Amino acid sequence: HVLRINKTLSCAGADRLSTGMRGAFGKPYGTAARVKIGQVLISIRTKEEKVQIAAEALRRAKFKFAGRQKVHVSNKFGFTKFSKDDYK
């Protein structure tokens, strides 16, 4: 989603610069993602011996997001629906 802003001035002489709510669609201000509860934000596929390093990297990255996140280490093989035991 694109966040938009309708700039208005509230100081003296603002009536010459501001148009109020006429044409108030706004200019692009930034972007945001709409995320549902329980939705996966980041997935990493790594070797078995690097799992602790990847989990620590995700733990540090979760502070960059607003709200509360969990780091979950899956027992699936890569991004497949098969477990690691079934694959071997």
C-alpha cells in the first residue's frame, strides 16, 4: 500500500497556499504492508549446521518490525511439505 499525505499549512498566510479538502488525494509519502495475524513475514532456507546463526539473525531482524514476532524453526525439508525424516 502507498501511504499518502495531504500537506496543509496552519500559519498566517496559509489561505493562499492551501486548498483545504479540494483535491485531497495526496502525494505519495511512503509504503506499508498489510499483514494478518500469524502470517509469515520472512522465510530462510539454510543448511542444518547454520540453523542457530539464521535463528539469531531473524531474532535481531524482528526488532525492525512493529509489533510482536516469533522465530519458528520448521521441521520440514526446505520449503516443501515433507518433513526432514520423510525426505531421508
